[in-house]
Amino acid sequence: MAEKLPLIQRLCIIGVGLIGGSLARALREAGEVGEVIGCGRGEANLQTAVRLGVIDRYHLDPARAVAGADVVVIAVPLGAIEPVLRTIVPHLAATAIITDVGSAKSSVVADVARVYGQIPPNFVPGHPIAGTENSGVEAAFATLFQRRRVILTPLAETAAAAHDLIKRMWELTGAEVVDMGVHHHDAVLAATSHLPHLLAYTLVDTLARLDDRAEIFRYAAGGFRDFTRIASSDPTMWRDICVANREQLLEMIALFNADLAQLAEAIRDDDHAAILATFQRAKRARDNLYLE
């Protein structure tokens, strides 16, 4: 009996960090990847990835890394995607499928269109809704995507076979895979991910610049730690997300600012009923969420 071939015989991951490394680990555990090639700017991180068994070998040059790859996963900050594409496109196999893990899809689609002059059929935009505040390959673990959602935003030009393979790739990690329109994805993520990160960063920065910041942080309780945990995330990645999803995020900031101003006015006016109503609505909404 012929040996069953893995879903992906040669996988190239450009950006072997938490997401890329966890994907490689999950596919290895599933037995659905043959060779994993890593690429990145930090050789020490790539050497660690080899030592940990996350990747088999690596190249610092993306053009060399993608040679012969069946699937290329671009897992770099959004601001670096277009330069990476310009480097790798001339060296991709004709049948290679390209996907990404970026948190804003409109900017990635625009990058691809600029580099190719069109949307190629083997491009499948994607975004795993998973992560931690930690980064680097040492933070990667095989179960990161289990019972999490991965959003794919296939375009009219996306080939069905390419879409199906990337969908199956993520399903093998234990994720629930859903399709969504590019602009709808960016609006949803601006509200549920990008705005919360912006608020966490801003709160920590505000408090850190107070004269008595040492005392404030000394008495910070669990609620502060829970809310601000995500402010330990990679600042470069989140800067790029803010820039890439500018319009959608600005809309959410404006909406939040208006609601915060209303609450401030209620506090100023000693309006107990308005304050309580805001908190009660928020509690009901949060209690009805099914967050895993």
C-alpha cells in the first residue's frame, strides 16, 4: 500500500513566531506536513526554531526560502508584507499557494494587487483569531488554534482548490474556519480586537507617565492586569495594524469616545441612574457572550 502523502509536502513560513511556529507545530502533530522551511530576519530565532523541531531548515533570503514550496504562509507584520511579496513572487513555483495571517485584510489584498498587478488565483487571505501577548518561536505551541476561529477572506479571483487547501490546513490545527468578506472582516476586527489593544496600550502609557506611577502600579489589582495584559504584545505589529486598518479603527475610536464622554458627563452630573444603566447594559451583554 502506498504511503499517504501529507496535505502539504513543503511548507514555507516567512516569520517564524508565535503564529507561524504554532501552525508548523500543529501540522507536524497532525502528520500533514512534510518539510517546513523557515525564513525571517533574526537568525537566532530561526536557529531556535530548528533546535525545537518547529522547522527543518531556514534561509534568511525569502527568495531562497520559497523555492519549491507548495504553500507559503506570510506571518510578518503588515508593514513588511509588500516588500516580502516583491522579493518572493519571481521565485514561487507556478502552483504555490500563498496565504497570510494578517489582522487587517484590505491592506494585504492591496499589497498583493500592487505586486502582481492583479489578484492571483492561488492567493487566499487569512487571519487566525488566536494569540497570546508573547512572541517569538519559543512562545509557539501546537494547540494554540484549537477551538479558535480562523477567518478566510477569499476573493472572486481565488481558486476553489487553493481555498479548500488552506481551509483544510487550518482545520487540521483544530480551528473552526469561516469565510468573510474583506471589508466586513476589517470592521469586525477593528471593534473586537484592534480597539481593545489600542485602549490597553493607551491606559498603560497614560498611567506610566504619571508622577506617582510607581505607587499606582504597586497597587494594581487583577482587573488592571487582565485588562492590560495585551499591552505586552508586539508594538511593531500593532502599529502596523493601526495604520493598515485606519478608517475602520478611527470609526470605532470615535464611537467609543462619544460613549465615554457621555459616561463622564453622567459622573460629572452625579447622574446615578445613567451610570448604573451603562454598567447594567454592559454586564448583560458580557454575561451573554460565549467567549472561550
